[in-house]
Amino acid sequence: MERWDLLVQLSARAPANAICELIDSFLATIARQTASIAQAIEARNHAALRAAAHALRGSSLNVGASP
């Protein structure tokens, strides 16, 4: 089962706005993570870039937002 499908099933048992809150939280998180990526690129900090990209990928996978 795909993560998004699982989240949808779980939301059926959760408060009505649970998915909206999850998505809002995800969007706030990715805003911080993309800022970290931009800072790492500007500083030419490969380790920080790798860590920020890994965190963004993990956050995306958690909500089923992956290719």
C-alpha cells in the first residue's frame, strides 16, 4: 500500500482536518528545508547540502510525495 493511501485511510478515523494539518505541516517543513538547501549551495557546503536534501526526501516520503 502506498503511503498516501495509508494516510487517507488513517484520516477516515482522525479529525476532519487531519490531512489538511499534515499537509500544512509538510509545506512549512519543506520551506525550511529548501531554505537550508539554498544556504548550503550558497556556502558551497556539500555536507550540509546532502543533509538538507536527505531531510527533504524523507519528509516527502512520509507524506507520499515522491516520484
